[in-house]
Amino acid sequence: MDKKRNYRKEYDSYHKSERQKKRRAGRNKARRMVIKKRGKKAVQGKDVHHSDRNPCNNCSKNLKIQSKKKNRGNNK
């Protein structure tokens, strides 16, 4: 099974959609907010977790810093 990943098709069918662009922008904004509040060192090598799993809800009570492993492991 040496099937190569088609990144162009993946972008066109998923990442290019308006919904995904808004969600990505929300995640980026959350990271900037936490960096501004806690400092760059606090977030370095870690993810910003949205407790309610909604990347557009950037309320400070909804955001917390987690390890990448923990944050990306609780995706369901």
C-alpha cells in the first residue's frame, strides 16, 4: 500500500471551504490570545485546547494549554 497522499485534492475538497477557513482562523486567534496573556514560552511546543471543542469560541474560560499528545488524542 504505497499510495501517495494527494494534498491538492485534500485542500480543494476540505481545507478550502469557508467553514474550515473560519475554524482555522479561530484556532489561530486563540493561540495569539493565549500567547499575549501567558507569554510565548508557556505555549511553545504545546496546543491551545478549546474545552467546548468549538474553535470559534475564544472566551478565555474556554481556552487552556495542553500538550500536543493530550490535545490531539481527545478528538472524539
